[in-house]
Amino acid sequence: MLAKLVTPRWLVLHVLAVLWVVICCALGWWQWERSQSAGGSFLNLGYALQWPLFALFGIYMWVRTARMELAEERVAEEGGPAPEPVVAAPAKPTSYGRRPAPAAAHEADPELDEYNRYLRELGSRDTTP
């Protein structure tokens, strides 16, 4: 199962993840040194604290991606059904009264159907005098 993580694609991703962490830590250290110098400011100190957080986020995304890849492989090996995709909840009406489009094209919207019937009726009327 872990053989999936040593494919050429994943080896490149491992190298990129390590580079990301090294670069973020180097930039954090540079900002820390800059904040301690005579021309440094609290802005540099803030950046010095942010860069390690960016590195941690990169590690989090790398681990999450690897776990998702392994989970997909596990499901494929077991022959079970694919996991259901996460569907966002439908959006609420905006403050201007406009309703968003339905979440999926196959879902029926009675209000929209009624409006479309009304438009067809208006279009079929003879408006010439």
C-alpha cells in the first residue's frame, strides 16, 4: 500500500514538500534576523512568525494528500464503492431577494418551473394589435 508513495510523481511531491518547508523556515529565520537588526520593525517580527505557519500548512496539506491517495487505493483494492463526494449545502437567498441556482441540474424547483410556465404563456400570447 505504501508503494504508491514511492512512485515518480510522489517522489517529486516529497521533494517539493521538503523544499517548501526549508524555504519557509529560511524566510522565517531571515525575517527574524531582520527584526532584530537596527532597521527591523514589528512587521518583520510578524513575518518571522508567519513563515513557520506557512511551513506547517504545507506539511498538513502533504499529509492530507497522501492520506487521501492511500484511502483511494484502499477502496480500489477492496472493491467497495467509491466514497461519496462532499456536497456543499445549498446557498441561502441573497439580501437582494435573488435565489441562487439549484445545487444540481436534476433537482426540480417548483418555483422555477412555475416561472418558466409563466414565461412560455407570455411568449405564446399574440401581442400584435
